[in-house]
Amino acid sequence: MKQKEDLQETGVTTSVFGSQEMLKSAPTDKIPQKPTTPEIAYQMVKDETYAQTQPRLNLATFVTTYMDSYATKLMNDAIAINYIDETEYPRIAVMCAKCINIIANLWNTPEKAKWKAGALGIGSSEACMLGGVAAWQRWKKRRQAEGKPCDKPNFVISSGYQVVWEKFAQLWQIEMRTVPLTTEKLTLCPQEAIAMCDENTICVVPIQGVTWTGLNDDVKALNDALDEYNKKTGYEIPIHVDAASGGFILPFLEPQKEWDFRLKWVLSISTSGHKYGLVYPGVGWVVWKDKKYLPDSMSFSVNYLGADVTQVGLNFSRPAAQILGQYYQFIRLGFEGYKAIQHNSMEITKYLHSEIGKMKPFRNYSDEVTNPLFIWEMKEEYMKRGKWTLYDLQDKLKQNGWMVPAYTLPAKLEKTIVMRLVVRNGFSRDMADQLLSDIAAAVAELDKLQYPTPSRIAIESNIKVKGTVYTHTGK
């Protein structure tokens, strides 16, 4: 009996790496038979994510990887709060409404109501879905009132769309008409977008901060072209702005630019709170120009939580922590604080853009830096004589902990390979210099290769890799 107690005591007090659990593989298929200590469970999970513990070096992701300790504590304190349970946490709902008001006013809402028309989302993807569904429902209601068929809805967007729009088209069976991007037209062409519109078009979707390139579509030019088209046809095709990145950049750095509710046909805007809204994932926001543009059919009410609760959203239960985080950032940083952070991110981006553009092998895809991200490609002459590709540079940088993605551009440009840098809060000029130094060292090492890399051979042979023929087109 004494021996058994000693063994039990040993199992509790032995250091984590001296425990029997550390001799076993982490569970893959079945739940373990017996419990373990929180220290051991923590370490086993931590070990599986060890290679990902430097999120500030991940320049591929758009999501926030740094918040101050007070924000982190506040969100941790709220980890068990379900936002939708308004009977138990009524102030959370009020706080959410305050956030919507603040964002709506950043986007120059004309709505005079005390509480602006908007909704919370799990990231900008749900916010995009809600904006798209609202446009579809408004179109459908008009068509039904006119006694016209509603079976062929479509929307228009550039080929630089984020994958959520493909999901939206598939899930709701709405045709997605894409305006191709080209080396001459790097953003959505308003005239080509209008040419794709017809009586079944529910909306046109310009993007502020294209995921693929970092550039902004010209919303004002699209609005003007659409206004003329609507007058000529009698249609009422609106604009939903996908401002996942730009929605928290433009109000602070280019407040004079007209892209938001100041424009006649912009009826809804979505953004990501967990990107340049500076909140840990996942939170997104969508705001409508006026409550009348948010269809009643999108509001759902229940009374089984102890009171009547009405909500607009694809999800019902969701964490409240991100709402607290967003409201905290608004209070903590204020307009000037946000402006300073976004300004620094932009300045560091412009610095990296300039320095990488000076490197012998590279050419920036655009001379413009409109958001804190940009892409570059290899010069055609360098590609002709080189023995490596940007995929090899990606692998070299990964060895130093940097995540800098290499990928091909969308349709019509899918043979062009680029790399992208996303600069976020928490990334300093000193870190930028370290990155530039590592890029230069990697290039020097790759230039010494005597034989072409597998990715280079694939390009030279026009070999299909993962469904794409990798060649270089140049400009």
C-alpha cells in the first residue's frame, strides 16, 4: 500500500519531462484512458505547436498576433462568456452595439438612429456573407414585387476575390461573375464590371486591400459608373465593399478618400476586427448604410434563453472575448493611437517595398503601396539564367523562422509567381532590417547553386504542380 501511494505521489510531483506520459505519443485516434496533470497536458499541446510559437515572424497571415497584456488579460477573463446569452451578460450586447456605432461613424454613416444597423461576425468572412445575403434578399424582394423570376441571381467581383466569395456563391447558388485582373489592370475595372451587370445582379463587390496584391479597387469610380448605369436601366444595383483590411486603414490614413457611405450606391461594408482592427481572431463587422437596407428576414429571435433575443448572423453562440478586445482597443488607442499604429505599419511596408525593389533579382508588382502589404516577383532576365525560384526563397526564409509566402496569382495571371509581405502591429523597423538581411543572405546562397532546384526544373519544363503550370510571364 505504501509503495502504491509513493508511486501516485511520484506521478504527481515528478517534473513534466520525467513523467511516463512523455514516453508516449500524443493521442491521435482515441481519448486517453486516464487523466493527467494540467502541467503535462499543457506541455504536450505546447510541444505540438512549438514551431508556430513566433507569430510575429509570420508575415503571411493578416490576423493580429500582438495585443498588450491588459487586452490579453481582459479577453482571457471573458473566455467563458457566450455573447448571445444577453440575459446573463446584457452589457456585452450593449458593448457590441457601441462597437458597431464607432465603426459606422468611421465609415461616415448617414444614419441618424442611436444604434446603427450592423452585425458581429466570426471574422470578415461571415461579415461578407451577411452583406451578400442582405443584397440578395433585397433584390429578391424587389423582383417578387415586380412579378419577375428570382432564379438567376449574380454578383460581380474582381478575380482577386477572397475565397469567402466563392463559398458565398456556392452555398447560396448565386452566380459569381469575375472581372479578370491583368498586368495592365491591377485592380477592378469599373467599365468591365458594369459590362457584366444585368437585371439579376444583386451587387458589385469592390475590395479595399486585395488579399493577393494589397491594392485597393477604386470604389468612387465604380460608384459613378454604376450611378450612370442604374439611371439608364432603371436598376438599383448597389455596392458592398469588402474592406477586410482597408476598413481599418483608410479612415485613419486617408480620411479624405471617398470609398465608404459617402458614396450613393455603397449600402454595406464589411471588415475584419482581427486584422487591422488589432484584435486577436476571430471577429468581423458588417454595417449597413441604414436599417432599411438590412432585411427583416435576416433577424432571428428565440426565447429559450430566458428572454426574447434577436440576432443577425450565421452563427448563434460565439465568444464574447473579441468584443471586449475590440472595445478595449477603441478606448485604449483612440483615433490617434490607431492612426499612429497604422502609420508605422505603412511606413515600414514602404521601407521594405523600397529595399526589396532595389535587390537585383526582384521587381515590385506595383509602384503603389496602399495598405501595409505588397507583393513582388522575379525579374524576367533573372529568371532566364537563375537556378532557383521564389518557392526556394520561401523555404530558405522559413529556416530562419520567417513565414513569407510564395504563390501564383489568380486567373489570367496564374503563371506569375509572387511573394507577399504583410506588416502588422508588433513588427518593427529593426525586425524589417533583420528580414532584409536574411533575404539578402538567402539570395546569395541560392545564387551559388550549380544545379537548378526542383521548382526551377518544374518551371523550365512547364510541369504541372498542384494543378498549376508554373511558368514566368514577366511584364
